[in-house]
Amino acid sequence: MAAKVLIDARNLHKAFGDLQAVNDLTLKIPAGEIYGLVGPDGAGKTTSIRLLCGALRLNRGEVRVAGYDVYRQTEQARAQIGYLPQRFSLYEDLTVLENIRFFAETRGLSSAEWQPRCMEILRFVGLAEFIDRRAGHLSGGMRQKLGLAAALVHRPRVLLLDEPTTGVDPVTRQDFWQLIIHLVAQGRVAVLVSTPYMDEAARCTRVGFMRGGRLVVEGTPAELVARLKGQVLELVGQPLTLMRRLSSSDQGVEDSQMFGDRMHLRVRKGQMKDVIKRLKQRIRDEGGELRALRPIQPSLEDVFIALVENNHE
């Protein structure tokens, strides 16, 4: 039996003056799914999330969360939503426990409910040992975990996360995602997360790419990567300036990008062998040191770059 659709957004439109921030966005996200929203700055990701939780008014369209219309059954819908914005505001003079109690009570938890639930959720996010620490003394990663705890304290069915790990260290990012994956594995929650990190997008069940307010393409990470199958070469060699110049000037290369100490070359369809042959010869002729030139499996970052450049819609 198919999982229940918990986020059902249809033909959403939102303009700010002449700027069409969200243009005909449709999303269907069932329970047990993590949906990643990616795209360049200004693509409309944050505006879309604010529309989904009712923080902004739609110009046109319809949003249902767990069956409730966000704009006609506002209280019932918001009771189903946990929302963590990019800048989560804490009360810095209050302790961790006092902060989470505040959010619990504003969500309607009674005095008999809030303490066991607060402790349960603080244990879940790894903050139970810090209940007496003032929020102003928390690290960036601990603040984000407290933000997640606040979003989860009322047991929402839908979790909306707007770039929740931006600016935190890699270990905290890993911990945060383990929490999300564990939460979704229970099968009753749907998560929509915007992220600038392609390694995070690869963890999602499905990924949607936005540009100019529109959802350009969506699919599983494997489906998106398959769009560039047979079109990415890895180039390793010295000097880098020569490698960049020769690869960028080849007629069969659409784009070249640095990935650490190596380059990824996106080649035109059907030209992989010709590009390899030409580049090997030109690098040899110009005295370069070629260490590797081979086809590789594309990454989501390769796909992201191609979509930004409007070559692979």
C-alpha cells in the first residue's frame, strides 16, 4: 500500500512585485520520504518552504499538509508541521530546557506532557546532558540541534528544514543527518529539506532542482545522476593551468570544474572517445604530465552544475 501523501502542494505561485519567486510549483511528498530541494541562491527554495508552512500568503495555488489546507484549516495544518528556518531564534538567557519548554507550551503541550516530552526529544538530539546550559553559551551545532528539538517537540507529521546545517562543522552535519534518517525510518514523518550540500542531497529519497522559481527536474539521486551517464571524465595532471586551458578549449568539452586536485570534464554526448584521444595527444605535445584521464560515474554536483548552466533540462 502506498504511503500517505503528507505534503501536497499544487501550482504554487508567489511574486514580490515584478519578481516571480515561485512559479507553478507542485510537490507531493509521502510519509517516510526525505525530499531534498536544491538550486542556486535566489532559486525560490526558502520562499517555497515558507509557503508550505503558511508563513507567506500564496498568490495562487493550494497546500495541504497531512490532509489539512494550510490556508483554510490553518491551526490544524500547523499542528502537523515542524519548521526549522535558516536562522533559528533562541532565547539566549534561558537554558536549553527552558527554551524547549517554551516551544512545547506554545505548541499546546500541557504541564503534565511537556517535561517527559522535552526530555525525550532532548535525549533524541543529544542535548540531555546540557539542559541547564544557557542557550547563549551553545555552539553553532548545538543550537541547530536545539532548533530541531523545538521543531519536533509536538510530534509533527511534516518537518520543513531550511538549510539546517549551513555553517556547522562536518561532524555535526553527520550527526544531524543521522537524526533525520532515524526519524524518517519510522515511516510516519515526511521531511522536506533545502540544502546547498550535494552530499546531503545524495542522502535524500528524491531531489528537486529549482531555478528561477520553477522546479526544473526531480527524481531519485540515481535518476538525476543517470542524466549525465557517459559524459563525465576525470582529469589528473600537471601543470593545472595547462590542463585547464587544453580541456576548456576542446570542442567536445562542454564544461570543466576543479574537484580538489583533479578536474571533472563534461563532454558532449557520443564524444567521450574522441575527447580522450585529442586531450592525451595535446597534453603530450605541450609537455604536460598526464596522470589520469578516464570516464567516471557523475556526481550530483556534476548534475547541479549542468542544470545551472541550462544545458541539460
